[in-house]
Amino acid sequence: MGMIISKNKIIQCLNNAEPRNLQSMPWSNILETILTREITIEYLKDENADKEKFRYINFREAEPDLLQNPLKLATDELVEYSPITSGPTITYFGSKIIYDVEKIITTADQILLKISDNLEISPPPAELVKLFRWVFSHAIRRHALFHYLVERGCRLLPENRYEEYRVKIYGRRKEAGEGNLEEALAEAYAITYLRKDLNKLPDSKLFEREELVTGLYRMTRYALINDRRPPGYKEARRFINEFETLLELEGNPEKVKELLTYSVLMKGGRALEGVFRGLSWLFYELTSLEAVNFTEKSRPPAHPYPVKDFLIFLENFRRDDSLVLLLLLPPDESTKTPD
């Protein structure tokens, strides 16, 4: 489905543009930093690893419930998405993703240590430590990119109320120690779209690739998606199905046609909201600036917005278009400066 974006809106954004942050780093450099930093747990040097012992390790034998919730931090303590700074003019430059490299490394290593103990392969070989860091870091990045997509999606709507939403709903919930719907959705998005990143997982000299990919994905999913996470994050499991639906739509025009036909037949958007329940709740909060008790309600509140607005909002998560990127370019990425 193409997106209809006002030419005047694009020109306005271009005229208001500010310089990019020159301190940004390519993601590849940030990832390299994470992979090459000193390992924080006891490990086995790869040259001392018994290849026959590790080649047929069944990662699926690890029992997630025995890992005792290894990720106790909120994901936003590992990575921060900084939206566009408010000012006299609206600009589309300036959003940032800032990675706390030290926390990402220590958190990933500790999770892997528990997995290794559970599989009786402790200490783990250095290669496995780095491969798990690779997978975990990509999941963290996907989480941050979801926040960017939310901000970008708001710029596609007739009225962009993103800044008000950040203050009146997201900010107030966070100050009160309550869980934010956006964090639950970001976690569900991250673990779903991590599958695309896993296609680029580096090869292993010690492990069978298929088993390794399955195992590392499974353990990362458990670390992010479980009922013992902080408020908001622990609701992520409820929203995975809708992102799996979006992922299935990628590169599949026939599926998109089915979705569009389905939306035409419904009344007031209720049927489509049943498929994309979490995103419907978020859309309601973004457009009405009214917080929703998403932990108890089973269906999103009715809202008289045009179905086409919600479909455009969904398309924003499903794909990138050059015109959309003009409205809000991908964020600069950098690492947190040590205190």
C-alpha cells in the first residue's frame, strides 16, 4: 500500500532541517565495540574447546523457568531513545539512540552464564559469549527502533500529537512507576523482528548453525518476554501475534490486499483493532491523549478515527518508504559516555 504524504509537509520539514549530530556512530562500529570488549564472566578459550562436545549441544534442553529471570533491568536502562527536541520549529533531525555498552555487555554475559550452567557447558567458549552478545544487542536495538517508528508514525497522521503524548501519558506513567504500553509493544516488536537479524548471524566454528540460531533466539526471547519483567515490559507476550502478522505482510502484496479488503468491510475499525489490539491501544493514546488501562481491558476503546489513518500508522511499522524517511530520518546512534 502506498502512502499519501503532502508535498507541502515534506517541503516544510526540509526547510526546518537542522544539522545532523556529527558524533553519531555506525551501528556496525557500536556492535564491534560490544563484541570485542573484555568478557565479564569465566569463559573457555576457543582453542581449548572440544569441538565434538559443543557441536551437538541441544540448546532446546535448557529450561527457561530455571533461569530465574536473568533480565531484571528495564530495557530502556540498556538503551535510550531520545526523540526530537522541542523547539520553536518542528524539525525531523535530532532523534538519537544511545547505547549503554557496559550494561549491555554485562547483562548479556550474565544471561549466557545462566544458560551455560543450565546446559552443563560452563564455562562457555568465548565464541558463544560473543554470538550471544550479537543476538542480544540486535534485540536491544530493535526495541529502540520501535520508539523511533512510533514517533515517525505520528508524523504521518493529520495531527501530530507525539510531544503531548510523551509528556501527558508516557512521561506521567514513567514518573509514577507504572508500566507503559509503548514499552510492552517495543519488546514484542523487538523479539519478532529479531528473526530478520538472525539471518545475518556470524558463522560458528563450534556449533551447528540451525541449532545455534534456534537456541539463541529462544533464550533471548525468554529474557525479554516473561511475566517477571518490570511493569509494562511483562505485558509484551500479549502483543507478539500482531507483529508476527505485520512481519508476514512484508513483501506479500496479496496479504496486504486481504488486510485492506478486511478493513473496508468492518464498522468503525473494530475488526482490524481486534487483529492489532496493542497497536490500536497505542494509536488511541497518541491521537486522543487519553491513557488506556491496557493491562485489564480486552479490547481497545472505540474511537471515531478514519480507518485509513490507522492503516497508514500500521504501514509505518511494516515498511520504509523514501517519502516516510524524509519526514523523520533514522536516528543517530551513539554510545553512552562513561560517568
